Amino acid sequence: MAGWGAFVAALVIFLLSHAIPARPAVRGRLIGLMGRGPYFAVYSAMSLAVLAWLIVAAANAPYVEVIPPLAILRWVPLLVMPVVCWLAVAGLAATNPFSFGGLGRRPFNPNEPGILRTTRHPILLAMVLWALAHLLANGSLAHVVLFGLFAGFAWMGMALIDRRKAREMGADWPRLSRNTARLALRQPRPWPRPWVWLVAGLAYAALLHLHAPVIGVSPLP
């Protein structure tokens, strides 16, 4: 039970470390005490450390088969991760007043929303696809719980953020979001710039190269 105990402990700490700081009163007090920049730096480092612990704990948990380890399922992450990398890089490069990412410096143009025409939440959608792809390729009970949790939180987060942003923007929400969608099979307009595709390709290559030495398992079938 030691393996399960470590996994459950890591899972509980992971959930608490995200649920407690998400409360406006707690987050506001911490930012007031530490400053906005230091708060996000510390929170990001803590989140990465807890995430790493959770991944290691899932790998060391007792194996209970939920999804058979079919060889064909090992191909799913290889085929899905290029889309994940593109969504993540395009989401970070965009100007996005609706969700995470959005580091672009240009003013948001509701007539040309780019990737937001397909989804207002490219980072969260990337997380959903990443989690589901890895859930299929790692079908043990611990990994199904782990990746299912990630996918579920990211999917629910889209709706929760939409409601919060609509409340915050008020009358500006219909005008700004009219050409965007939570999730729709609509072509981005305009397409992300060429450097986005290049960075996404480099990110995918880096993930393939680093997966075995960092995670301990080769991603190749």
C-alpha cells in the first residue's frame, strides 16, 4: 500500500495546492504580501515540483490494468502531440483576453481572432488532448486517474473561465467574443505566423528527445 499511499498523498497535495490559491481572498492576500511577480514565480515553481512528484508517484503506484496495453495505443500520443504543441505555442503567441496564455503584444482584434476562432482556450485544449492521449497509452489505474483528472479539470476550466470573463467584461463580452468559440472546428483567421509552426515543431522534437531521459520511458512504439 506504500505505493498507493504516496500516490494519494501527492494527488491530495496537488489538488489543495491549486484549489486554495485559486480562492480570490487567499490569492489577493498572498499577492499583497509577496508582490505579483514573486507570487507567480513561487507558485509556478511549487506547481511544477508538486506535478513532478505526482507523476513519479503515479509511475511507482501498483499496476492495476484498466486499459489493455495495446501496441496501437502507443501511437496516439505521437500523432496527437504535434497538435498539442501547435495549440500551446499558438495560444501563448496570441493576444487572448479570454483565457490563459495570450502573451501577444498586439491589441486584440475581434474581427481577426486567429486561433481563438477555433478555441478561446488553446492552452486548456492542449492540456485536454495531451491528457487523453497519454491516458490511452498508459492504461493503469493510477495513470487513468492522473490523466483523467487533468483532462477533466481543463475541460471544466473552459466553461468556468468563460462564465467569469463574461461577468467581468459585461456588455463588452458579446462584442469581443462574437468571432470566437469555446471549441469549434473553424479555421483560424489569420493563421498563426510561420515562426509559431517552427517553434511548435522544435518543441515536439525536444519532447521526443527528452521523454526517455526525463520521464524514463521511450515515447516510441
